[in-house]
Amino acid sequence: MDEPAIQPAAKPEWALSRRELKKRALLAAGIQPARFPWMWAGAAVVVVGLAVFVLPQLFAPQASTPTETAATAPDVVKRLLTIDVATAQPATLSETLKATGSLMPQRSIAIASQVNGTLKSVDARIGDQVKSGDVLATVDVETSQIQLSQQRSTAAATRAQLAQAENQLERTLRLADSGLTPSATVESEKASIEALKANLAALEAQVAGAELVIRNATITAPFDGIVAARSIEPGQLITSGAALFDLVDLAMMEMTAYVPVSASPKLSPGQGVSLTVEGLPGQSFAATVEGVSPVAAKGTRTVPVLISVPNPEGKLRGGMFASGSIVIEETQGAFAVPDAALREDDEGTHILRIADGALVRQPVEIARKWASSRMTELASGLVAGESYVSGQLDDLKPGMRVTVVEN
């Protein structure tokens, strides 16, 4: 006999989940819970999607074909900036060589002491502008002045002795002619006179030396200039040869530039140089080639070139770095275009000329290239006043309509 199935005990209400509580409530009310509710939700999503995405496509107006759009579009006008457009005019073209170096005063001197002594005064300071002959410093020479006075007195006494000895010799010679004085006396007096002359010459040399010391005790400026350095102070004991001042004249500056030895045959004194200087932006200075070394600098393949720069306003200072270009070849009145303006096609070299608001292919004949300025001189093909495209704009073609606008 089969045993009856054992029914599982019902869960107490406190152990039921929210879903189970909802299901029990529906069963108690006689309502069968729905199965698989997610299927109805998915169907609803599909219907909404069809309404949103498919229906608008069915009722949207048809787009025009590319052919129809192109046919109705207006002509396109290309805008060109003024920086990319130039007007043909005769110009001066030049070939230049780069030059760099440090500027230094063309005339400068280190003033040294020529005497020993104590500095009595120092009258110049760094930056002072002085004139030729102005006193810069003075050495105390009181001792030298005393010695000079003594030497002058000794020389004067010796000079008097010499005059007396010469007078005595004249009398002795007259007596000797009469036979009253032996010849030995004459010779003795002559020897004394020669000794006095030698002694006087030595004394006069000492006097001249003492006078020179006193003159050199006053240190003066040898030329107009500016005090660049001072190495002394009042009361300082100095010796002959000691450095005192550095004096410079800024009226003319110079620099030594080094250029390739292969370019040196194109250089000669008098050629123009245009320089720019660090610390003075926006300013250029006209300079001149003063000399070209005949040999390259040791261990290099460059030639020293001396360049002078007038500095009337005193803007330039020693040690400033300058760079510029030396004009080695020049032509005037030439028609030229930037290298970027030239174009090539199957028919040859040409530029794009602007005429009546459109680009025109303009054939040109090249005369020569100017490498340093990146310009091309034309033998023909361009007339003064004609406008052309000077920039390298690859998207431009002959026949395109253009208009020029400000940068």
C-alpha cells in the first residue's frame, strides 16, 4: 500500500519574500498570477522603436542628387590674404654673406704708472667721459722735487767750474804761445775741462730724468674717451708699470667675423655690412669691411674679416654680440619674385597673376636665383604694377576666382 505524499510545511508569513507575499495575496483573491511578464515588455519596446525610427524615414522628403546640388551651387570665390599677394616693382637684389662676432672699441688703452710713489689724488671714476689731457690721477713727488732741486744746483756749479776752466785755458794758451808756460800745463787744463764737461752732461741727464718723473707723476688721458676700469685708490703705493685705468673710445667700434675661406675671394675692403645687435632690437647699424686676412685661421677653414662700425650716438658697447650680412654682389632695377611664387607644370615655369578677380597662368623666364634673399630674378613675364600670388598656396589653380582681404 502506497504511503501518502508528504506535503511540505507552508512557510510562515514572516519568512516569505515580497514577491511571494504578492503571489499569496493574488491567489487568496482568486486571481491567477501572470507568467513571463518580461515578454510583453519586450514587445512594447519593439513597437516604440518602429514608431520612432522607421516611420520618419518613410515619410521624409527625398534628398537631391549630387549632380543637382552642384548645378545649383554659386561660383566659389577664394579669399587671399594680403601677405600672400605682391605687386611687381623694380627692386634691388643682393647676395650676402653672414657675419657674426663681438663688438669692441677700435681704440682702447690700459694706462699704467711710469713712476714709483704714493697716489696723492685719483680724479677719474668708471664711466667718466674725459678729454685728451685731462688729469686722471697724481702721484706724490715731493721727494723727487727736492732731488731735482739739488741736481740742478750741482749742475749749475759744475757749469760755472767749466766756464772758469775754459777761461783759464785761454790764458794758458797765450802764455804757451809766448813760451812762458810749458805744454804739459796746457794738456792738464784741457783734460780737466773734458772731465768737467762729462760731469756736467751726467748731471744734466739726472736733471732731465727727475723732471720726467715729475711730469709723469701727473697721469693724463691720452685721447678723448670713457674710463672703463680703475684699479687704484688715493693713498695707494704704486710702482712703475702698475695698472691704473682702462680708457676706451666708443666713437668707432669693430668686430672680427669668420667667413668660409671659399667665400673670401668675394670680400674686399670697403664692402657694406648691415648689422643687428643683441640688446638693441629693431635697430640696424651700417658697417664696413676694413680688412680680410689672406690666410685661414689656424685649425679652421674660416678667414678672419675685420669690420668697423661707426658709433656716433654711443649706443654700442664693448662685448655686445652683433650679427649681420656682408653684401658681396648687388643688382638694381630687377624684377624678382619670391621662390615660393614659382610653380611648375607640364608647360613649364609660371606664376599665378591676378587679373579681374581671377587667377591667370603667367609663364616666366628665370634670369638667376638669389639664394641669400630667396628671390628669383626674372628675365621676362612680369610687368610693373601687376599683382601675383607670392605665397606657396598649393590649392590655387588658374581660372579660380579670388578676392584679396586684409591679414
